[in-house]
Amino acid sequence: MRYVSTRGQTPPLSFQDAVLTGLAPDGGLLVPESIPDVRGELERWRTLSFQELALEIVSLFCDDIPREDLARLIERAYASFDHPAVTPMVDVGERQILELWHGPTLAFKDVALQLLGHLFEYILEARGQSMNILGATSGDTGSAAIAGVRGHHNIHIFIMFPRGRTSRVQELQMTTVADANVHALSIDGSFDDCQALMKSTFVDLDLKSSMRLGAVNSVNWARVMAQIVYYFHAGLRQRAPLTFSVPTGNFGDIFAGWLAARMGLPVERLLLATNENDILSVFFNTGVYRRGEVHQTVSPSMDIQVASNFERFLYYHCGEDASRLVSLMAEFSAKGEIRTEGPLDPLIRARSVDTRTTLATIRDTWQEHGYLLDPHTAVGVAAAETLAPGRLVICLATAHPAKFPEAVQDAIGEDLAHHPAVDALIGKPVRSVELPADLDAVKQFIREHGLTT
Ligand SMILES: *Cc1c(COP(=O)(O)O)cnc(C)c1O
């Protein structure tokens, strides 16, 4: 399988190159040259374990790593999960909750980043190379990225976070990691400062190539690919047709579900649930995609302004016509808004859920079923109530509530959200490097502490 850019100006890449490249050089996102049709496999796949199914699905997209090696990488990646089913499903009233948070940082991002860490290590090893990963985080991505590559000998990771402005649990998940290849950079500034520092560092092409700087952001193709697996794993254990409800920020998670449907999983509906940051729910209800202000909510991992993975969806919406996509993206940068013609996607129904409803959903679910939802998952459950009342819906649970104990406390009035992995962080030695929001200081630190080949 080869990978092409949504903007059409990058020569096709192999899987391994697509994984290392992340964003395409022409500024586009990489997509597979064709989407495999797996309808003939579904019966056989029904009884496979998560890891076996991951091997089948990843093999369709990756033809430049031997199957035995892929099997080993997948085994290692999911050995870090604390449940034998990896992503188990539980009944909560008439909803089914697909628990995607059994990985090391208790958020669904581990499903992809655990595998990506092993893929990076393997590909670099084969090429005799090393890599320095630079990221900026306001929450879950940084800790999951660190957990994905900690201890890998040919990778160093530098994650910038705004000092004092991430949640306590999120900060501890980054600063209590003792491995020497992990650098948590506590920046004296805002998240926007961190992101600006990251972008400016990547623009320094000299540093970028001499230090082989890479990113683990949500546009990496391997992250989308790894997320396709749980849609099949959960969906094949249910009666068709299927409805999934997906708490959405950058459109990575729900896009994996959309691909699963294109591949032949019998999906009838994907419910796209946003918080007050409703750029995507507005789009799927009106056809207008308009940049807005970021609102801070109780589901901070969905507080986004522009959904970075959405370009992949638009590309397919344009009939895989890269030149049309390029003109749409240019229009969006110029005007901050685009309008698409043609029928919107028949699979997707969207809704934005406000904070009051989110907290009420956490409280009601606890009182009626004794099950504690995290605020992101609650947004998806609330959307399912209005978009698919009385239907069987698989609701994706994207984080464990112990990551967001303040929201649970606000909803229920009690300190109920605990997890041994979070409780164990308290009192552990912490380690971070305090840096000013200054480009030279960040670059200097990476030069001095990163790997060079
Ligand atoms: C990242 C994240 C989301 C949003 O996922 P996208 O792929 O960005 O749409 C939802 N919930 C949690 C807990 C997250 O960490």
C-alpha cells in the first residue's frame, strides 16, 4: 500500500515513510492510495482477539514490514493494557460503553500511540537512525506520546506544556516518568506559546534535519489506522446495523470509524459529539465550516478550534480530487470559513452538548447505573440520548474518569473518581525542565540533550 497526500503534490510514499513523515511535505495529510474492502473477511474476523484483528487490519495498510515482525510489535504495544480484551465493552443501561482507556495513561490515545512508539523504534532500528520527537500539549496527547516511546533507545521525546495550566493528573503523568529519553519541558507561557514554539522550531529546517525532528501529532496516519481496529473488534460482537457515538475534537477518532464503514463494517450511523467547541457539529448540520473561538470546557481534550484530521474527510468528500481540496483549504485560510455543496455524509449525525448537560449525564448515569463516566465520554452518551433515542448505541469511552476528578466532583458532589494508576502518581518524584517561552532556549535545549546521528 502506498500513501498519497490530500494536496496531491507529494510523490507516493511507502507505509514506513508515511509513518516517519507525519504531515506530508506539501502541507497535506497522507491517505492510503485505496481503501481495502474487507466484507469477505468479516465472518472469519468475528472471533479474533484484539491483537489478532489488529494484525489483520494493519497488514492491509502496511506491506513493508514482515507479518511476524508486525505481530510482535502489536503484542508488545498492547501488553501495556490492563485488560485482556484491550478495549472491552460493558453494558450500562441500554448503552454499550466501549472502554478505550485501559492503556498506561488512561485515555484512548494510548491505543494508537503505544503502537506508534513501537513502529517508530522498529523502523529507525532497521535504518540505523534515531529521532527526536517534539510536541506541545495541553493535555492527553503529551502523556500518551511519552508513554509510547519511554525507554526506546533510538528516540528522545521533548514535550512542552504550559506551566500550571494543564490538569494536575496530566502534568504528573508527564513529569513522573523517569526514563532518560523523556524531557518534560515546563514552559513559562500559555498553550498557544507552546504551539508557536513548536511550529517555529520545525520551520528551522537546519535543526529539523540535523536533529531528525519528528512529530507525533494526531495527523500521523498510523494513529488513524490503529483506531480502526476497535471499531471492528466491538462492531463484530454486536448485531448489525451499528451505531457508534464518538466524543470528537480533532476528528481523528471518528474518522477511523468512517474508514471502518468504508472498508465494509456494517455501520448505519456515526454520532459526532462535540462540547461547546462546535465547529464540526455546525458543519455536519449546515455544510458551513467556520473557525471560531476556543471555549474552555470540562472536556478539555475536545477544546479545539480547527480539527486537524478533518482535511482527510474533506478530501474524500471532494471525490479524492486534490486540486478541489487545495482550493477549499486556501479559501479556509483566507476567509476562516468554507461552504461545501452536495449532500453531507449520510453516515454522520452531529450534535454539540453543553457543560450542564454533560455534568447531568455523569450524575444520572452514576445514580441510575452505578457507572462513572468521564466528561468526554459523557458528551458522547448525551449526544446518543438525543440523536438515537431507544437505539442500541456503542458509546466510545475515551478516558477514565480519574483523569478528570474535578468534573466528576462538580457533577456528583463527591470525590468518586479514582484509579490506582492515578493515585500512585501522588508523591512520586517529579522531573521537568523549566524554560522561558523563548525559541532560542528551546532549540538550545534540544541541541544539547537530543540524539544525533
Ligand atoms: C483526544 C481526545 C478526544 C478527541 O479525539 P479526536 O480524535 O481528537 O476527535 C476525546 N476524548 C479524549 C479523552 C481525548 O483525549
